[in-house]
Amino acid sequence: MKVLVDADGCPVVDLAIKVAKRFSLPVLLLCDTSHEMQREGAETVTVSKGADAVDFVLVNRVEKGDVVVTQDYGLAAMVLAKRGHAIDQNGRVYSEENIDQLLHGRHVAKKIRQGGGRMKGPKKRNPQDNETFEKSLMNLLEKFTAH
């Protein structure tokens, strides 16, 4: 089992590394050339810029049981299809029960934007969001490393 982070613009990279370290799990950060990063305790894979380039490299590296940190619903769906686990930066665990609804909501929002409508953006991140993510990732790893 490993933890893979869709690291482009991810606000919880350091927290994910910290939590994975408690479980002695390897961490793989995936980013494109415009977001290159290095962190102690993690391996970084940098890919060329391009629409979904990071997503495709990440999904090709994910294996059954791996945990992926991403805010991308499409990537989360692909991770679930490969029998991995996915969690977003706010601690929401993606599942077979919620992924279809999330993808549908994304599709509807895109149609509204394409039609000239506006959508409210995400609320500003606060310290509680980090605590919620950390607890949720801990619970997820505890659940799947105990087996």
C-alpha cells in the first residue's frame, strides 16, 4: 500500500506525508512542470504539462488498496475502478456510493458555465479543514492497514 498525491495545487501535501509516515507508507507526489516540488519523506514524479497529464500517470501507478489524495472527481472515479481508495483535501472519502452524484454535479456545473452562468467557488480554506483531512486520512489508513 502507498499514498499517492495529486499534488498540483494540493493544500495538504505536507499533512498527507506526515500521516503516511505514521503508518510507514511510501508517498508519491505527482505534479506537472509548472508545480514542481520536492518534500522530505516523499518521492516526486514530475510530468509534462497537459490536460490531465498528471491524472493519467497517477492512475497508471495506482494499485489495488492504494490511497490517492485528489480533488478531481474524474481521477477519483478511475482510482475506485482500480480498487484503490480516494480522499479529497477536505477529508471526504470518495466511494461507490457518492462518486456518481459528484460526477453528475460536476457535469451540471460545467453546462451552467458553458451557458454563460456563474457558479460559486469553494469557500476559503481554514485550519479546521486541515484537522478534518488529517483525521479522515488517519481513519482511512487505519481501516485498510489493519487487514
